[in-house]
Amino acid sequence: MGKKTNHISKRIQSFISKQNMFFVGTAADEGRVNISPKGMDSFRVINKNKIIWLNLTGSGNETAAHLLKHNRMTIMFCAFEGNPLILRLYGTAKIFHPRDSEFNTYISHFPTTVGARQIIEMDVDLVQTSCGFAVPLMEYKADRDTLVEWSEEKGQKGIEEYWIEKNSESIDGFETKITNN
């Protein structure tokens, strides 16, 4: 059944590389807890205790706002195909924007994607697996291209205007620092 360790093993890294979706959980000390589904080719294991993921432009920016308040984060993967497994990565995270040198260092790990707004770096201090016996079997069909098409149509200037309008603060009114303002 479930196991705990303090690092990402080769077996766990192999499992992660086969997943098409993951979930990110964050919370400030007050306000709402956020759980966001993520997809596309946006997750990388850097080493046994560090991961990065490319945060694409979306309707909200809760993760960034929460991490500025409290840097704890949980990432969860579920095996929807093959053998059952739930994997959780626990740790602390930092946000890097296109204006940050770390963003420019890490962006080469990902395919070019219009609408890339942040890279989140997480130091993993606990890896936990559990059975996943009740997770349904589902077949992966394809990534949606809606976000890519929307981003390309808006263009970089339109995306940056969208960040100011929709991504500058969380639903609880916390700042996200998406812009230099």
C-alpha cells in the first residue's frame, strides 16, 4: 500500500513521466484552499528533491498568490491508466516570472508555449504513495489545444494585458506580482 520517502526515486520519476495530468494544491493562512489541474508538457523532475513546472496563463493565478503568502505546496498525480497509484509530492516552492533569471534558465526544459507566465520550482521534502484502488480507469485521448489557440490569438501583448486584468490578484484579493507594478 502506501509508502513515504524523502526523495523522488527513479521508479517514481518514471511514473511521473508517463502522467498526462497533475494537481497542484496551495493555501494561504486565511482564505480559500486552491487545487488546480495541470496538463500539457509542463512538468519536469530536476533531481531527486527538485521539480519545476511551467504555469500557463489561465483564468486565475491562485497558486502564485498563495506561494507569496505561504510557500508550501502539494502536487498530486493519479494513475488513471495502468496499475493504480496516487503520488503526492510535498515541499516548498518559489515563483519565477519571465523577468527573473531563473525563469530564463528553466524555460529551456519546456517546449515553446505562448502564454507561459511563471515557472514554479519546488524543493521536495516528502514523497508519499498510496494505493489508488478507487481511482477510476480512464483512457487518455489528447491534450486540448484550446489554451494554445487562445494564447496565440491574443499574442504576447494581449496576454500581458490579460495578466493585469485577470491574474494580478487572487479570488481572496491577494497580490500575485505577475507584473512589476
